[in-house]
Amino acid sequence: MSAQGPAHSERTWAKVVWLFFLAWALNYANRTVLSPLLIVLGSTWQLGNSQLGLFNSLFFLVYTGVQIPVGYIADRVGHKRTLMSCYFFHAVGSLMSALAWGPGSFAAARVVAGLGQSSSYLTQYSLAAAVIPEERRAFGNSIINSGMGIGMAFGLAFSSILVHGWGYGWRVPFAILGFTTVVMFLVLKRELQWVPEVFREKQKGIAKEGEKTELSTGAVLLRLVPAFIQSFCSNYGFFALLTWLPAYLETAGYAGGLRAGLVSTLVPLLSIPGSLAWAWVSDWGKQRGYLSRRQVMGFLVTVAAASFWLIAVTDKLTYIVIGLIGIGLFGFLSLDPLTITVVSQLTPPEMRGTMFGVKNFCTMLAAIISPYLTGYLADLTGGFRLSFYVAGIVEVVAILCLAGIQEPFRQTKEITNAESA
């Protein structure tokens, strides 16, 4: 691929950010579109709750399990090539979901979709780091990450309205999103052609240009361990809420039915302004030397921990809502763009696919462990209070991990090096 000058990167980095925002929103819409349809599928195929739960479990097990190998492959064959190859399977899996003739074929479709989405996190943030100016990186990452909240809310509402509100069959939401995924694949294929490709073989020229801080994969991995643990701990509480909050509100008598669902959307929706605001503060503070990203992250995690404890101790819906507002504005979805930015700063460009894969593997382990452990503690104690106390304690572990993150004072000129390779 021919090199592109800095002016071109300045013109296109915003376009890349918005493209990845849309792709990320579509990813999460394809994930959450299933949740309101589980009861319908259960009635259609005479399935129990445990069997229905396997559809999401299979998706996340495949998605999480291949993060590290896919990241390793991306660093060697190219991030764009890996993204587009996997996105093709994402489109195929989405369409297969609409065409499934039974639970076995539907489960296979979810496996293909999980495999197809597996490269999105590690390749999109790696490619974004190659074009977003360092002084705008946290803000750019927060825009991309906001697609998570938008897609999550859209997927839930979209399938509910089409099937439960307007009476369409369960295949219709999957068919529409599958077709949209095909269109997104074609758009990405066309619009990303000018984004510089980065993979390990192209980095040989960097060492010749005087890079004295070249590190082995093991050394980079070791210094990123605190960030990986912090990401797991921050995501633990988020997925506990995402999975069990409606049930908690209903069983505890705070809200029921539609009201419980509306209250539950506070966290993903409020995370959008929270993410953008704290990313701007992080970029502004770091550029002027007032604040490090680690200091901003420490503040966010501290407020999130206090918010979980507030939810655990209160008996009033008003205070629960205040706690949810705190988690939305200061919790995982607002924090993650800063974690992504720190990981990109501490990782050489040619290793980012692997390290983002390890990071997302650790993050998504929480998505697997947290829902089960939260439900287990609720069964053990007869309520969810202990579960939310535990979530707050896990957030405190995240605070301790931040002390081990060695944030650099300034970024190396990786964009210029990557473009000249």
C-alpha cells in the first residue's frame, strides 16, 4: 500500500472514527436483538430457559475464546485484512440467524456471528490508533465506544417494537440487521482503503530509524497486566447490572414490567455523554500537563464503586436511580475509552492486535463470570444486595490496579513511521 501523508490522515481520521462508531453500534444491535425474542423462540421450538440461554453463551464463548489468536493473526497478516475477513462472517452469521430452521441451525448461526465479531474490537481500535492524532485519541476512542450504548439500546428496542409491538415474525429483525451488516461490510471495504495498514513485518524499518525502546511481546504484556485486570474488574459490575438489574427491580418491588426496562436503559444511555465528556477531559488535561489519564481513570472508578454500594444499601428507587446515573456517567462504558487509549500508548503499533485481543479477552471474561456469580449469590442469600457489594469491592481492586499502570508522558511518532513503512 502506498504511503499517505499527514494531511490525508488529518482529513480522514474523523471519517474513520464515525465509520467504526457505526460498525460498533451494528455489532451491539446484532448482539442484543435476541434478548426480547427469547420467549418467542422458546415457544416456537419448545425450549426451556437453560436451552435459550445457550444461544448467548455460545456467542460469547466463541467471541471471547478467539480474541488472542485473532489478535496474533491480525498483527501478522494485517488489521484491515483481518477485520474485513471476520466482518464477512459477521454478515453471514446475521443472515443465517434469520434463515435458521431450528435451534441447532440457530445456535450455529450465533457461533458464526460470534466468530465474525471477534476481530472488531482489536482491529478497529488498532486502526484508529494509526490515524487519530494523539491529542484527540481518547475523544476519538470514546466516539467509537459510544456505538456500544447506541447499538445496545437500538437492538433491544428494534426487536421489541417489530415483534411485540407491530406483530412481525421473529425472523424480520434478524433479516433487516443481516442485510444492514452486508451493506456495512461493503462500506468498510470501500472507505478504509486509505487507512495505513500496520502489521509486524512492516515494522522492520522502525528499528533502523532509531527506536531504542523496542520491547518483546512478553515485556509489553507484563507492563499491561494492571490495565487488563482493571478492565476485567470494571466490566464485572457493568455486566452484573446489564444481566440482572430488571430482575432485581422486579423481585425487590421497586419497579415492574416496562418501568423496570426503562430504568435499566439509564446506564448505557448515560454512558454516551459520560464517555465523551471524560475523554475530552483526559485529552485536555494530558495535553496541557494538568492531569494524567490514570488520574482521570482513578476518579471514575472510585465514583463507580460508590455507586454500586449505594444501590446495595438503599431501599428507595430514587437512590437506586442516582446510583445507576453514577455508573452510567462514571462506570465501565465511560472508562473503557481511556483504558483503550492507555493500552495503545503502551503498545508498539505492530503488537496492538495481540494486546487488544488479550485486553478484550480479559474484559469479556467478566461478561461470562459476572452474570453467573451474581445469580449464584442472589440464590444463596435470597437477594441481590451482596452481589452489588461484591461489584463495588471488585471496583476497588480496579483502583489498586491503576497504581501499576506506567503511563508515558508523550507518544512516539508512530503514525509517521507507519505511513513511511
